[in-house]
Amino acid sequence: MLVYNRFYGNDTGIVTKYVVFFYFRSIFVFMAVTIKDIARHSGVSVSTVSRVLNKKPDVNTETELRVNKAIKKLGYSPSSVARGLVLKRSNVLGFVVPDITNPNFPELARGVVEKARQYGYSVIFFDTNHDNKVEKEAINLLRSKQVDGIIVSFSEANQVELGKLKEEKFPAVQIYRKSPNSVISTIAIDNVDSAYKAVKYLLSLGHKQIGHLTTGISTLSGAERLEGYQKAYKESGLVYRDEWIFSGSHCADTGYDGMKIFLDQKEPVTAVFASHDLMAVGAYEAVFEKGLTIPGDISIMGHDNIEISRLVHPKLTTIDTYKDKLGQAGVELLLEEMAERSRINREIIFKTELVVRDSTRQIS
């Protein structure tokens, strides 16, 4: 278990701390039950057990019942390795993520694992730490492990590598990150519409000066959410100012630094839309340091609906991106690719949903 603990405080103690937990399943290894154990327990030969398992007709009913009873009692299941050799598959999928410490990806991973298990697959995870070279290594390593297919969340830089998989008809799908030049099937969210929805909501509350904490054009999701912010302003007939936009990395520190700048302006913003919930949590700290309140003095809104958004006080208004469902849909799409070996790229775009909580309010 990895625990991230950071303290935020002000004199009123409105926010004291937040803790994010990522749980990783323990792996237990048990001695496997063999057909020799079944034969010994049921008092028959190994060949008889084999005939029962393979549903051969030359086994009498009484013997078959005795063998099946032993199978059930001992909890025997056929070797997935042996079965894989026959069927030419491993029943293992690969999942490559850019940063497992990003709270979005453990939730995606949970969806991937849950759906994969429903279909009898295990999952191998690979964290690339945003390194393009490691992304290539991940593909080679997973293929050497003879996985049946790969789910990736890759940057633009490695579309060539994904193109090679497509040419070789090796099943692979892109998840969460949408690429305009994607060479494989993709499942992602509509980031432009998502941010547009967030800013339209703040405008509907009467806010006209809305700050935006963003990763900017350094990431595709940041660029798209910035586009959604701009689209909402353009449609409203209002004009935003460049100083209302602060770009940085996907972390709480960016939110803290950006909010301090927003609050020190001659005409401070009355609301802030953060393109990631962690940025919003960092913004909370800067507000409380100033002795201000949320949403009394300023409204704050996030994006992603990660676990921390429900734990901070006040609870964070945000956008739900349904990460576990994205993970599950990624597995479904990959299994379709595995079955069809299709050369046609498919794109599935999820709509997001506004989650109104306590960090935003109507102003006159």
C-alpha cells in the first residue's frame, strides 16, 4: 500500500489533510492440484481421470461421478498454461500506463482488471513514467511474455510503434488518451465538451471572471480542456483574459501556485476551473492561506472526480469521467479486436457528467 499524505491548513481548520490510498492486490501462490491427486483421491488411474476431463465416452457413469466429485472437492482446474499451448493464447492481457501515481490510472486499472477477470484473463501492468523509450520497451516485453493483447495510454511520440502492431495485426487499443493521429482503436472522453460543460456551469452561477488551471498544450487533454474553456467564453459573449490562465504540471503544486497568482491580481477571479482535481486541491491551500473561504469568497471546480474530491472540505464540484467504465470498455474493445483482427480503427468517445458538490455557489 502506498500512502500520499499532505497537510493543508488555515486557522479555522477547514482543511486539515488529505490522504490518497492506492491498494495493490497481494499475490498468493498455492500448490496446484494435479490429475494425479484426483486419481489418487477417486481410486482410479490417471488415464481415466484424463478421459473424464476430456469427456470421452468410454467411462462408466459411476466412475465419472466419483472423479467429478474428487475434482470438485479438491478444487482442481485445468492448467491455463497447458490450455494456452493448445489454443495458442496465454489468457493474459498487458496494460501500459504513463504514471501509476496519477489517481486516474489506478481507477482505470480497476476497471480493466474487473472486466478481464470476467472473461478469464489476467493482467500485467507496466508503468512507463512518461518515458517514450520505456513505452517501446513495454511493448517488446509484453510481447515476449506472449500476452494476447495490449491496452495502452500512449503519447503522440509512439504512434509509429502502435502502427507496427496494427500492421502485424497484433491486438492493441488506446485508452483514456485520445490521439488525433491514432493508428489503433481508441476509447477516450470528450475533453472539449467536458471542460465546456464545467465552465458553462460556472457562468450559469453568475461568474464572469473564471480562472483556468491547466496543463496547457503540453498534453492533449490539457489542450482540449483549454479549448473547452475558450469555447464556453466565446459562446457566452464574454471575453477571458490571458492572465486568468495558468499552465503547469498535473499536480497540487500547480494549483497552489496558480491560485496564488489569481488571488494577487488587481481584479481577482471569482471562480476557478482546474483541469485536474489535484490542481483544485492545491488551489484550496492557497485560498485558505489568504484567510478566504470556499465557496464564500471564491468557487473552485475540478475535473476527473477522483476519490479525494469527496474527502476535501468543502467537497469538490467536479466532472466525472467514469474511469472504471472506460477501463472495462477498453477490455471489451480489445477482445473484439482479438476476435476480428480488424484493420479498421474504431473510436468510442465517452461523455462526462457534472457532479455538483459544495465548492461552488451562485453569485449576484
